[in-house]
Amino acid sequence: MKFSHPLMHNNFTKSDIKSVSKLLGKKNIILTQSNNVKQFEKKWSKWLGVKYSVFVNSGSSANLLTMTILKILYKKNEIILPTLTWVSDVNSVILNNFKPVFIDIDLKNLCMSESEILKKINKKTLAVFVTHAQGFNALSTNLLKHLKRKKIILIEDVCESHGAMFNKKKLGSFGLISNFSFYYAHHMSTIEGGMICTNNKNIYQLARILRSHGMAREMDDKKQEGKIIKKYFKKNSFGCKINLIETGKNTMTGGRLKRIKKFIGKETFMMTYGDGLSNVNLKKLLKFHKKNKKLVTLTAVRPPARFGALQLKGNLVSCFKEKSKIDENWINGGFFVMEPDFFKFLKNDHTILERKPLESIAKKKQLVAFRHEGFWQCMDTKKDKDALNKILSKRKKF
Ligand SMILES: Cc1ncc(COP(=O)(O)O)c(C=O)c1O
């Protein structure tokens, strides 16, 4: 007798298809990390009984990011895991340079044998990474008690066991972190997809950062974001001493500058904005500043015009130039060199550098401009961002 049992049939309902079509039909649709994803994460956390969930592209990614988080946070090196699991569980351990310690399964639940786990735990053991295989529960009260006592982290792979319970709680709500897959053969599916779940806020933030390739701006907690940025620059100082100064949420440009006065002392210093990219020659800029002996030198740039320029004689267009640089006015492109005496012009947090301070030193003939004809691009609008991304994607030299 021939017997065929497909792994899975397409199990989308008409209403699933309707909702997806509705979403795809929307104007200016956001397809990744949209509000729908946030809503799903919230509902999933509530359903599971944990505080936080981070949606990723697969259960394998959930495994990988989970092990990366452990690597970031902890020092111990051994991870205990089963011989019957998905290959991504093993890969995630090896790729993060942990030593995998394999435990054979118990045939009664296809999960790691509890007595073998307890035998293998030693001083180097960081975590036990259980897989709840095929809907079975891998946990027991005794195992949880031992892990707690020995301060061993529990990580749960629940990719194959959505909704299975132990002690009236859903699997995936016991461990420090748990992983789910929404691959289409699983109990709940997003075709491809995965989830990282935790009650730990720090781990939640780390998972979000890692999901976005390390971008600290993913964090909700701006203080924590600041800490990460500071930590990064402590490690990567590029041969310089870097001080990251809290300049306040509502402080204006001049006020921010005033707040760093004590770090400057009596030296000539350079200053620029965080949203300008240029190949201005800083050595030449400094030389120019020293030669002119003024309080402030700014870099003057001429970004390409956004519109065609016209010269009119009466109603007649005597000259037409499409998006030319030539007839554009010079503008302040940042990249300043300043003398510490300029601090006198900065009153308080509300001082806007480009208003009174620069206007008054211009009147006093204490402001000079270093003309820069090379590359300069600000990032104020979506158009600017797209232009910069294009340069980045082509790895073009500017
Ligand atoms: C136990 C287990 N972990 C991880 C995964 C990986 O999930 P995905 O296929 O979404 O990458 C699977 C996939 O079936 C699995 O069964």
C-alpha cells in the first residue's frame, strides 16, 4: 500500500489572504518592522505569558540572535543541547564560539535525558538549551530546581511546540529566552518567521538591536542607548580620547557647544554637526584658520541647486541653468574651527549658534569662510538619505 503524508498543506484562510492583499494594496506601505509587527509581538507576548517578544525572519535567526546575546552578556563557555534538534540550534552555539555539549534524548519525550543533563553540568556550563521536540515538554520540576540552584541559564527552543504546556504555563515562558519558528510547517505560521521571547528588558533591547544589524537607535530606552554608544566608543577610540557628553534633550546648538567648554580649555578646537558628510581637508581648514586669526572659521559649501535657475530680462529668460552649482549662494556647511574666546557669545542652553553668536561675530569681522568645492552632503530629508545610501551601496568614493 502506498502511503503519503505531506509535511504540510497550505493552511491560509480566506481572511488571511484578504488581510495580506489589503496590506499590499496600501499606499506607502511599510513591509518590515511595521505597526503590524509591533502588534503581533505584543499579542504574542500576552498569549505566551512573557513581557517581550521580537519578531525575526526565522526560528534559525531566533536561535542565532539568542546565542549572540548570551555571548555579549556572559563569560562562561559551555552550552548543553540535545542530539535531536534542528541544525540551527547547533550552528548558533558554534558560530558564537561556545562549546556544544551534546546530550542524548530520552525516548519517552524525544527531549534531553534529565539525568544526563545533570551529570554534564560543571563550572563552565553557561546554559542548557532545551528543544521541546514535536510538541513534547522537555522540562521537569526537578530540572528547573537544579538549574536555578546552580545558576544555569535555561534557553527554550519551542519552534515545534507552540502552545504546549507544563505546570499550567506555556512552554517558552520558563527560560531566560525562548525561540519560536513560524515556518509554514509549524503550528502557527507566517510562512517564514520566528520570535525571540523574554521577560528581561535588557535582552529585549539587545535582540532588537541585533535584529537591525547593531543599530542602537532601535532601543526604546534612550539612556541605555547612550550607554551602548559610549561603550562602543570606549572600545573603538580610533586612537583618540573620546568624551561623550550629555548635552540635554532640549538644548539648542549654541547651548550644546557651551556645555563642552570645560573639556576644551584654552585650545583652538573644531566643531561640526552630526548630519553632514564631506571630504573637506581638515589640515587645510586649520591652516586657513590659523592664517586668518579670527574667532571662527566655517566651511562654506555650495550644494547643487534643487531647481533650474533663471535670469530674466523683462519677461524674457536670458539664461537658463538646470540645477547648477555655480550660481548658488554659499551656505554654512559646518566643519568649524573656533577659538575658545567664542564661548563668551554663548549664553545658555537656549542659544542657537547660527543666530546671535554667529551673526554678531560676523558684524565684528571675526567670522571667515573656508570655501569647499568638494563633496558635501547633509542628511535632512528622505531625499538626502536616499542619495547617501546610494553612495554607500555603490561603495563609491566621494
Ligand atoms: C526545533 C527547531 N528549531 C529551530 C528551527 C528553525 O526554524 P526555521 O525553519 O523557522 O528557521 C526548526 C525548524 O523547523 C526547529 O524544528
